[in-house]
Amino acid sequence: ASGAPGAAKLALIEADKLADDILKKLGLQGEHMADRLEKIKPGELASLEKLWRAHRLRNDLVHTPYFRLASNSASQALLDYEAFFKELKLL
């Protein structure tokens, strides 16, 4: 998420897309990623709150005009996605 401008933005968008693809492959239904996340019961996924937090940041990034992505927020969101991937033993 460092380097060229836009690298953090792209990393977040790609991490979110990957996380959503995983949720779909786990059989979670819904039109949007948020629909799939809502189907996960508390306690079923330790990283659920982290995944929600990262997904909300991604939504702000792509849906809020003139949203400014702070580098510390981007770094934290990528760590949150990483926690999800590690919990599922994908990393």
C-alpha cells in the first residue's frame, strides 16, 4: 500500500474483492458483500468486525466523492483483510 499514488486504493479494492469472492465460495448468499457479511453470526468468524471495518473503508473510498484515504487507515484496513485471510488459512 505504499509507493505510487493510488497503490493503497488499489490494494484495498483488490483485497475487498478477494474477500468477497471467498465469502461467495463459502456459500454466503446476497447481492452485495454487506449482505453476505450480515449472514455471519457473531462468534463464527473471529475477524468479522475487522472485515466489516475494512469493507466500510473500501465503500467510503469508492462511493464518497473526494474521500481522502489516510495512509494509517489504509494500512489498518489491509491488516484487517490479512486477519481474515489468515483466519481462513489462506495466508
